[in-house]
Amino acid sequence: MAIIYPIITLLGLMLSIISVIKRSPLFNFIGIQIALYGGLKGVGLIIPPLPGQVILMYMVMSVFAFLIYFSIDDKTFKRFLEPIRSVFVEDDKRIIRSLVFFFVPILAGFITYWEVKPRFEPPVSARIIHPEPSTEIEFRGKTIRILGLENPLRKDVTNLPQHIEEGKRIYYQNCLHCHGADLDGKGHFAQAFNPPPLPFRGTDTIALLPESFVFWRVAKGWRDIPEGSTPWDSSMPAFEDFLTEKEIWEVILFIYEATGNKPRTW
């Protein structure tokens, strides 16, 4: 289905090029918008897809920007409006005018219905929310035993506030895009992922887990899931590629502190 977006982009570019040759600013504008929409939607074939709100924002900005561009010169703006004026004024365009008045409201109604209608889509497969933890993991060449492990920074009571503050910085630099500024799983990119990122607030996620489990999930992400946890589905990055062991423990401290949860103990 996603392959249709490059085709839309190509059709938009062709319409824009033909419109430039024919000196028709209105259809040039329409072609640019079609190509831009197809390009923004089609980018999901190469990189993670853009959220719908981001695409809507770019499209609105693009419409206003190109309307300003085509209206700067009076002659260009008159040519821009000429097809519209022709449809609504000239007698020989009566059939086209009737079709516009008939199909535009129907199209608007269909789009509205499609956006607001409820969707009940069953899951493709069962998904494990909290997978079976590994007994031990390799972290940057170091073997860490997960079972029975506790957050070593909690014992540093004197510097605990500094560790939490540093964890806050790490979270808002690396995690808010998916898990949200309010740690509620509603980040800017959350809608682009299926399944969506888990919220940390409430009592049904990290409140059920020991900190060692959270360390394993943050460090390994979607990697190294034991066979007993299949089928598994996650877009969580492996942060061992970006963060040190101390930084992961600090961000875990902040997540529990910010949500008011207490980690489970062994």
C-alpha cells in the first residue's frame, strides 16, 4: 500500500512541470502540493514514517507559503485565479461547475466520516508486554547478571538528587520523543509506531518491574529477547549503543521518581 505514495509524488511532479510549461500557476500549485504530500508519506519506505500531525503541519505551512508566493506578482496571481473564475462565471463551464458543486461536498463528507468512524482492528498476534528477562547480558563487553541486581546508585544517598537530575536530562534528550514529556507514552513520534510506546505513569508498567528488568530493556531494546518471550514486537532502541551503564541507571532513577512509582524488589 505504501508504494502508492512514490507514484503520487511522481504524478504531482509531472502535473507541476506541465503547468509550468502551460503557464498555469493554479495547477502548478496543485501539483506541488500533491508531490509534497506523496513525498512526506512515502518517506516511511526509507526511514520511520512521520507522524500524521507533523505531515498535516507541513502541508498547512506549504499551502500558505505557496499561496503567498503566487500572489506576490499581480499578473501571476491573475493567471492563478483565472481557472477558478472561468469555472464559476463562464456559461460554457456550466457542466464542470455543476460537477464541482456536487462532488466537493460529497468528498468533504466522506473524508469527515473516514476520520471519525470507530475502528475495531483485532491484533495480528498476541503480544507480550513484559518479556521473560535474561539471566545475564553482555553490556559493552562486560557481563552483567540481571537476576538479583539492584540499582547501585540508590546506595549513593548523598548524590542521589544529582543522579536523578542527570537522569532527567538524559530522559528529555533521548526518550521524550516516544514516551512523552509527561512520561505518558504520548511523545511526538508515538503515533508512528505499532505497538505504541508504553506509558510509565500508572501502576501497570514499571511499577510491576524491578529496576534490573528496566535496565535490561533500556540497554537491549528489541535485541536479545529469549525464545520464551516470542512472539515479540517492539521498536525500542538498544540504548547500550548511546548511553553508559551509569547513565542508564540514572535515567531509571528519574523515571521512577517522576512517576511516583517504587520499583519491585527481589
